[in-house]
Amino acid sequence: LNGLKVLGDKFRAIVQGLRNPVTALPSIIQLLAAKLPKRAAAPKAAAALAQEAKIAQELVQEFGAACQKVAMKYRKSIMDKEYIQQRLADATIDIYGLVATLSRTSRTIVKKGEKEAEREITLTRALARRSQAHVHQLLSNLEQNDDSLTTQVSDATVEAGGYGIGLY
């Protein structure tokens, strides 16, 4: 029963946090880090999209490892790490978009056949490559980034009441 209480408390924090997603993010990241499998299965996709399904599988695994690392490193202080939150959110969106596109294109292949779905297959392949590159960049920027410089520029801009230089 104690284990169920702990899990219930985690879910309650997430549900309550949905009213303000920024405050729920630490709970969500910690839950994902604990629950994402170390080896995710490739999403079901048509044979023509096997390589793209493998890309999606690898991205889910890398994302899970990154969430676990971030959760262990920052714990509750993740609430103050807006740049990290943004990177994880963007990676989630890219991965979700890729998996949804794989599913839709696979359905199109089943309904119309590969020849009739060639345009969708090409678009899905392009999206897989772009998503892969973008997610890799986002996850690598969790460790190596210019966040402090970005914050300095932002602070100076706010203090000056604008950029303080002629833009035109």
C-alpha cells in the first residue's frame, strides 16, 4: 500500500500541476525518467518506413536517458531551469510528431499501397531526418549551451529598456 501511495502522490502532483504546466514539469520529468524503458520498442510502421521507425525508437531511448539524467541532476530545482524545460518540451513535440506521422503514413500505405503513398513516404523520411537532427541538438544542449550568455543579453536588454542600439 505504501508503494501505491507514493505513486498516487506523484500522479496527484502531475494532475494538480496541469493547471500550471510549468510547476508540473519536475514531476513529469521524474516520472518519465523512472518509467521510460531503457530499450523502447520501435513504433509499428509499414516495412517501407522501417528505417524511420528505428530512428523514432532511438530518439525515445535517448530522450528517456536524458530525462533520467536531468531528473537526477536537478531534482526539484528543475522548476528554475527554463531553458532545460524548453529543450525537453521541444524534443517531446518532435518525437511525438514523428511517431504520429509514422502511424498516419503507415495507414496510408496500407490503404493505397506504396506507389500511391510515395509522396507521404518521402515527407515522412524527411521529417524523420529533421526530427533526429533537432532532437540530438536539443539533448546535447542540455549539457553544452550558451544559456548564461543568453540570460546576460536578456537582462541587459530589459535593463536598457530595449536593445539600446540602432537596428535600422
